[in-house]
Amino acid sequence: MTEYPSVPPFIESNDREYHDSGVQSTVAIAGHPLHPLLVTFPIAFLSAAAGADLGYWLTHDPFWARAAIWLIGAGFISGLVAAAVGMSDFLRIDRVRKRSAGWIHMTGNITAMVLTLINWALRWNNVEGAILPWGLIISTIVASLLAIGGWFGAELIYRHKVAVIGDSSRYEP
């Protein structure tokens, strides 16, 4: 017999969700959800931007400043695509909106995107000068928000079975 994990009280859980087959994503190709795939790009780009800012702080090599602005731009643009797909799931899947994990995931990632846009704008005509201290601070906050948002996104997938290949309805009874 399958044993289901004991869930700490601070993590929202529904035992019925462990037994159902999950809720499909609203944006998928051949049943494969796109949001989990798309988020890898902004997470990688924006985490690497924080690393590039750290590299600039330690070396003052302009390479790191140029790398950071490109990573921030790529992270913002790819983040918009991932956010559009994720917002489709948020708006169209009841289970997501009924869980605090869904709201924390959404608000944390929107905050990260707004901060990323501010960070990109600060650097637009001042690639090196905007890094210390504000660029580095914003990049670090964004990377932290993405880690927290990713945790709660994983909660939605693994604990609440959202955006998995399954045949349950998007609308809970």
C-alpha cells in the first residue's frame, strides 16, 4: 500500500489531492505543460545576472557588467512569456487560486518581474555605474524571490498536482 507523506501544519495540504490524477495545464503541447519548461529560462538568466553583478563587484571587470545587462534583458523577456502562460493556469484552474501557494507563487514572481524591469532601466544608459550598490541589491532580491516562487510553484505541481498529466477537471466540486 502506498504511504503518503506527513505534511507539516504550515504547508497547505489536501489528502484527496494525493489520490487524484491531477489537473492538466491550460497551456500544453501534446499534454505536456509549458509553464514548468518556460520558467527555467528566466530563473537561469536572472540568477546568473546576480552572479554577474557579484563578479563585477569583486573584479570591476566591465565584462560582468555587460553580461549582467544582457542576462537581465533576456530574463525579463523570457519571464514575460513564462508569466503569460502561468497566468493562464492561475486564472483558469480553480485549484491554483484556492491555494496560498498559488497566490504566493504569483505575487512573488510578479514582484520579481517588476524589480527586474527597474533593474534593467537603471542600467540602460549606465551599464557599470548602476551595479553598485542598487543593481547588486536588486539582482540578489530577484534571485531570492525566484527561489521562493519556485518553491511554491513546486508545491502546486508536486503537492497539489497542478499542471500534471491527468484527467481531473480544472474546476473543483
